[in-house]
Amino acid sequence: MGGHNEPMEALPHSESPRVASALAILRANGERVTPARYAVLRVVEAADLSAEHLSADTIGARVSELEPTVHRATVYRTLTALTELGVLTHVHLAAAGTVYHLADPLPEAAAPTSRTSVTDHAHVQCVECGAVLDVPPSVLDEVAVWLRDALGFELDTSHAALLGRCRDCLR
């Protein structure tokens, strides 16, 4: 791998289908696959697979372990760019700040400049201990219907967490 500004032609690691799809979206949009972008995708996917919710700072620290030549500022710019391309989604959590996920399902690689991203889960966060739990977005279907019918408001659970108290803190 070269410096953080050089495109990567051959990837040294075998990537998962989700990372491969994200890379295909980048290429379909005429974007370069740099070591920084590849490392961010790998870190975010590993977190998704272990149900972790990583902030930009934590992603930056883990990217530094994978690719020491990538500067922290490059990670922040990469997170912004990948979110704008629809490859990543972000959620604003009360205690943890903004956390990132690979978009799921990823936009079609054949649709350049796609900005649509859909998460496969919503988030709830405990206001006492800070625990973040993933929930199926369908648990909010009735609320979404009521909001749409009564207020003409379209609910988007992909960018914020509902706050409350977890089972352990209620005891």
C-alpha cells in the first residue's frame, strides 16, 4: 500500500461482500479507492458485525492501527465523503455523539451518485448507562403511520436514537 493519497489497485486482504459492494459503488461514481477509504470500510464493517457503535474518534484510532500513514483528519474527511456517497450512514446518539454503519442495503453500484441509504435497524439508547441497542425499524411502524396520517410527517429512524432506560437501569 502506498501513502494515503494514492489509489489502491489491488487489495491485499480479501473483502466481504458488503465491503466489495461499497468499493464497487465508489468506483461506479468515479471515486478512488484509497488506503484510508478501504481501512475505514473495514473498521466500520468489523464494528457492524460485532454490534459496536463507533464514533469518528474510535474509527480514527482503529484505522491508525490498520494503516498508520493515514492521518486522523483524513479519516474525518473520508467518513463525510462515504456518507455523502451513501456507502455509510450515521446516527446521532446522546452520549456517544455520531456513530457510523455501513449502509444496509447498500445503494446499487450501477446507480452512480446514488445518495439513498437505508439502515436495517433503529437505535434506542439508555439515558443512564449509555447502552445502545439495535431494534428492528418495524417496531416504530405504528408511530410512523400515525405521524404521517396526523401530521404529514415522515419518520426517519436512521439518524437518531430514541432515549429511555434499559432493562438493567430500570431494576
